[in-house]
Amino acid sequence: MAQKSFRKSQLVAFNNVAAGHDGVLSDRSGAVVVKPCSQAEINFYQSTAAHPHFALYIPTFIGTLTLNSDPQAAAALTQQTAATSLPDSSHAIPVSEAPSAVSHAPIVEKAWTPSNGGKITTDLAIVLENIAASFKKPNILDVKLGARLWDENAPPDKRAKLDKVSEETTSKPLGYRIAGMRTWQGSAVDDNAESGLSADGYKLYDKFYGRQFSADNVRQGFEDFFLLERDAVAKGPLREVINRSIEDLQGLQIVLEREESRMYSASLLFVYEGNRDALKAAFVAEKGDDKVPSNGADDGETHEEGDDDDEEGKPAVQALKLIDFAHAEWTPGQGKDENLLHGLTNVIEMFEGLVGTK
């Protein structure tokens, strides 16, 4: 089987992070994410092999790295079978069509410790599919799920702190809050520093941006993510992006209704193509009929765009994954995760409102 080597000279800081996650790395191709994590999160990812329907809605688990202080450590090897056969995340996959099994990912050892990871307090890292890799200018949104954000192992002071955050934000009433996002503003901005944008033209929204919203005005955050005018209904390509996200959310909802689990502080990670020309080209390549949704009032209108692309290597339109499982476990006999599902249901309602179906 094909293998890929991760050497110190090949790993770089990962910049497409919407919220938190200090010390995240990637290879130079951007195909994978190397995220410092706990053994509990590794165990959970490994356990998803027994939950193939659920595994469709999380980043593909490739393996793990053991971080150490030896900068000359041997290269870590990981099998790339999963990376070359990732599930199609362009639209929801019906539960009935889910594969019957997901193969166990290999355990990979001996990697290096990043020199700038001051907040990394673990020697462990997990290697995951980078779901933003196939986008030209990925717009990324991290939505933290749950009114309760702590698990049973959390000490009293941690519980109190997280309860305070929940009560002061949309987490308590809605079961979710915007944890961070980044949106590409285009290449026409002359001075990104003066305009408050990053060097590559992104507007960055940190965790405090999402904490300012109440249940009454949190829609504004989603409007900012999809670059919509206030109270506007999405049309054209963006409407299709949101509709596909709704399909993905509903598919995930069906899976979670059937599982018995507890996932505290897990997040929904939304990605869509932020370059409008690339987004239109992605529709063309995907549909193979040289037609893309129109920005006009009539959603049935289409216009001609380019030639068909080969099936392999098609650009992406949008993707959705559930992430962050440091406080997740399967809980047989305890029923479905009402805490998580409460937030997920409300996110679906929000997205339906953006397209005028709610």
C-alpha cells in the first residue's frame, strides 16, 4: 500500500483554523491535519470503526502521531488508503447507502515536537483528513454544540466556567454558538492590513465574535458567514450551498438519533467555496451539464459555464463534518444525546431560515 512520510521539514503550521486549536499542523500539500489531542479523542476516533454511519460525518481518521522532543526523530509513516478513498462530502449521504464497515486506521509513532507550540501539553496528535483541502478559497465556520459543555470528568471550577459561558451566550437557549469563522473577502482589497483582513484576504472572526450574539440576533453571524445582507434570503449558488448543508445536517441528525452517545463541546465544521468564480466552476464540474444556479430571483434560471471536468479531482462546493471529540464517548443504554441534538436541530432551523423555508 502507498505510504506517506511526515518529516519535520514537511510539516507546517495549519492556517485554516476557524476556532482555537493551537499548534495544529499540516503537510505542505494541505491534505491532512495534524492536531494535538488527548488519548480520549484518539480512542473515540478509533471506536468509530464500529459506527460506520456516524463515521461518514466526521473527518477521515488516518492515524496518530506521538510527539516528542527529538527534532531528529524518524519520519512517521501512515497508510494513505483512507486519504485516497474519502467519502463524497458534496452532499448528504443517505443512511441506507452507508458502507457496512470502516477500516481501522493505523497507529503511527515517532514524530517531532513543533517548536512554537507553547500551549501544547500533550505528546499525542491525531492525523485527519483536511476537509478544506479541495477548496480554492475555503470559507470556514465552527459552531460549538450543546448547552452543557463539560463531561463528567470536569472539576467543579471548570464546570462553573463553562456554565457561565453557556449562560452568557447562545449556547444555553439554543444549544449552539458560533465559535469562530473566516471568510474570503476577495482579491480586490488593496491594503489588507488597513482593512483588517489577513494577508491572504480573509476576514477572521474569533470566539468573542460569536459570544456577542443572543438568540434574537445570532442570525447575523450566519449572514456574515454566507456574505448575505441583513435579513436577506439566499439565492443562486449560495442558496444551493445552504440547501446542501441542510441535507448534511439532517443526515447527521438521523444518525445521532440512532446512536447512544455523549459528545460534549463537539463542533459542526462548515466549509464552502468562497471564491464565487470557483464556486460556479465547481457546480459546472459536478453536474457535468455546464449549468450553475443563477443569482437571479428565479432559482430555475441557469447559464452556460465552461467545459465538463473529469470526475476525479473535481473542485468542491461545500462540506460539513462533526469535529472535536476530546469529551465524547459511546454510552450504551443511556439513550441519544439530547444535549447535542438540541443544538443541531436549532442550527437546521437557522439554515432553513436563510433560504426562506422556515
